[in-house]
Amino acid sequence: MFDWLPYNTQVVLVGVTLLGVCSGVIGCFAVLGRRALVGDALSHATLPGVGIAYLLAGGKHFAFMLLGGFVSGLLGIGVLSILKRFTRIREDAAIAIVLSTFYGGGIVIATVIQAQASGGQAGWDTFIFGQSVGMIWDDAQWIMALGLVTLVIVALLFKEFKLVAFDPAFAHVQGWPARAIDFTMMLLLLVAVVTGLPAVGVLLMAAMLIIPASAARLWTYRLSRMLFLAAAIGAGSGIAGALLSSSVALPLGPCIILFAALFFLTSLMFAPERGLLARAFQRRRDRIALLADLRAGKEPI
Amino acid sequence: MQSSLSSAVTTKAPKLASRISILDVHDVTVAYHRKPVLWDVDLTLTEPCLLGIIGPNGAGKSTLIKAILGLVPLVSGSVQVFGQSVASQRKSIGYVPQRESVDWDFPVSVLDVVLMGTYGSLGWFQRPGATEKAWARQCLDMVGLSDFADRQIGQLSGGQQQRTFLARALAQQADVYFMDEPFAGVDAATEQAIIVLLRKLREQGKTVLVVHHDLRTAPIYFDQVAMLNVRLVAAGPTASTFTDENLHKTYGGRLAILDRLSQAVESQTRTR
């Protein structure tokens, strides 16, 4: 379908489409579970792991760096839950502490790499800002594999995720392992973050999770439809961003996020019921109806 | 050690399986950090009943329910349902949490929420089918919300949200129900509808434990009461337990204020 595009752009398109779908779907659960900021902390928490993996592998090795990011992301989750559980530090403060500490650690490691001669022409710093030019077919295959696994798990555990996201206490009373199900959601969030890192970068990855989901939420009040819409918006932003980025040589991550933001703004304005315009019209209609009742001398019910 | 307060109903009709108590709360203590919320609570229910858990704010009423259901850790003590661990009796337990405990802007319909009550009878990965949906609609009908099945839950009034939770608990088809303030913030009509439903459950031989705030209605609604103020002050048949003495023990100085208030209201109505 995209035969007219250079081979590299085709690879990138496949990669970002699946990435958009996955982060859209997982982002829904993150947003509904009030985990938008946790997603941001997670993506920053992956950075030291990516750097250490780079040092250990002695160069850019995609799968190995993803693994490094995954491990340090897990560590981030661990620190976050320890702070939440055993201290009286508020959650927003705990998130900020984890986010900045891990990011700081990542930057220190970056400097070490930069100091080494071999790190000169880099490769690994793309994980901070994101880059598509370097994406090769192998990378895209990794994204596809992880993405498909994520989607299969969400499809299988849809009922369980929905229940735990809505009412974890009720889930527990019913006998579901609510904590484990919640942790699985968190793991999928981490997987989505890690796979998106090379393309979108640490700084903007959270937006990939939050913006499509928030836009989708405006159009529907059905969780299943929200997931599909968020997937479509994620994929759409990914494709549009990749095309723009490859045609005018702009960085991929920011391009994708700007398109996602465009989708969000459009939704915010025009969505039925929840959109700003629809709400303004509704307020006007309510007021006119109330005034009519008032003049007709009706009693309030 | 506290004296064990048993609330066994008069043993006029000994059932065959009578030796197994429905609920057995034994020496339960719960604390947040260093502060005890429940202190050495014993409560045994041997026959189906409609039990009101009453007590002042901060008395641990909700915590008692959460402790029984394993939602808060016990410092000491144990809980058994039908003579076995709570974890093994999940299918016979129904739960109505406090209305504020969930996000009512969550993208699900009323029917979706009620369907969640059937999840316990479904296995992993298994989705609710036509049977579950029909049953969920029946439960909605029982609380008078059949016309609201496809509404988003955020569009409901407080009373309707409460009835949605009740319908979800009914969908669980449990034998023992735990309800955390089902009457909080509902209109008079909903309150009536709910109490009629609870009595129906009671007639079907189910046991219903209700955290309740309103002292005026408590003796009318419940055949058994548990009066709680960190310790269990008294528990048993309402007629013999809901006494002035026990009320004062439970509410302490706070009831004096209530007394004066009600006297003031009475004298006002008399002068009118």
C-alpha cells in the first residue's frame, strides 16, 4: 500500500502503527486508573537501564537496550510502590521523585557514554528524544511481536481489567487476584513504554499513552469502544507523524505527539455530549427551556 | 479479654446444619499505624438475619466489613464464613461498597456494572453471555432500574447509583451480603425501595449486614443490631439490644447532644 515510499519509511510506518495501537489501548487503562503520571515516571525510569545496557553491550543493540529499559522500569515501579506503601509521602511527590531521580541517573550514564570515544557517534541518545531514521526491520519486528502479545493479553483479560480498573475492592471480594491483575496492567504499560522509546523517546512517550486515550474518552462511554478509538487515534497519529517526519526531516516523536494533540483538540471541540461545543449548546437549550417554564409559571418538580 | 457477645437468634427452629455459624468474627483487631480502629471484636451469627451495624463516626463500622472481607489487614483475630475461610467462600459473599469508592465517570453502562456481579461465576477469560445478561436485567428490574440499563453510570442520581450497586450485589446470588452505607445520600423513595428489597432477601433466608447511620430508622429496619465503637459494645436482637443504656455506651457524650437536639425539635413541634 505504501510502495511509493522509501523502504525505511515503510518499516517505520509498520512500527509506529502498531505502537500507536498499543499505547492507545494500554493508555486507556492508565488514564482510567489515574495513572497518567505513573506512565510518565515509568518512561523516565527506563533511561538508566537503556544506558547501562548500551554500556554492557558495547554499542546499540536494540533488544538488549529494551530489556535494560524494562528492568530499570520495573525498578521504578518497585520504588514507587515502596514509597506509596511504607512512607507517608504523597503519590504525586513519589512520582516526581522517581521520575527525576531515574532521569538524572540516565543523564549521568549518558555523559559517561559520551566521554567514551566509541559512544561519540551515539545511537543511544535517540532514546531521549526519539528517532525513526535508525529504525530497521529487526526493530520493527520487535515492536510487532511485543505489540501483538500486549493486544492478545488485553483481549483475553478484558473482563478482568475492566473490573479491576473500575472497582478493585469488589474484584477482590469476588475472589479475583486484584493486585496481580493490576500489576499485569502495569507491566503492559511498561512494555508499551519500552517499545515506544526508540521512536518517540523518553520525554514524549507518556503523551503517546495519555493523549489518544483522553481523546477517545470524549467520544464514548463504552470501554470497548474507547479502546478501539484510542487505538485508531494512536495509529493515525503515528502514521501521520511518520509521514510528516520523513518528508521534511523532522524528529518523529514530536511529530506524532503534535498529530495526537490535533486529534485531541478536535475531539475536545466537536465530540457529542462531552465536547465543548455540544456542552455550550446544551447549556443554552437548558436555559431556554428553564426560562420558558419560568414564564409559563410552572412549579419546579 | 472481652466477653464474647453472641447474637444468636432465639433457637426456636433448630435447622439441621445449625452447628455451622454463618459468620464468625473472632477477636478481630485492626489498626491504622498505631491507632486501633477495631479492638478485639467478636461477633457470631448463627441464623439468617438483617443486621444493622451502628455506631458513631470513626467507630470502625466500615472497617469491620472490610476486615471481614479481607480488604484491610488484621492485626490479630480471624474470620470465618460458613465455618470456612473467607477466601474459600467468595461465591457466597455479596458486597455493596460505599458509593464514593468508585469513579462514576468510568466509561461503563448501568448494565455493565450489574454484569460485574456475575463475573464471580465466570472463569478467567470467559465473557458474560446471554444468560448472564438476562440475569443482570432481572436484577436491575428488582431495583426498579430496568429503563436505565444502557445509561452511562455518571448520568444517574445518587439514589440510582446506589441501586445499581445493589443490583450488582443481587447478581452475585450470594448467601451473605455486606453493605457499606447503602442508605447514604439516597432519597426517601429509594430508601424505602432498598429496605423492602433487604427484607425480601432476609425472607429468602439470606443474611444481610448493613452499615447504618440513622438511629431513628435502625430499630425499624433491622432484626439484629451490632453496636460498635472501636469495641463491640453490644450485639443481638434489636428489641433487647437497642437500649438506651447500650446507646449511651456506644455514643458516649455524643448521644447527649443528640438527646438535647431531639428534645428541642419535639418542643418546637409542640409549640407549633
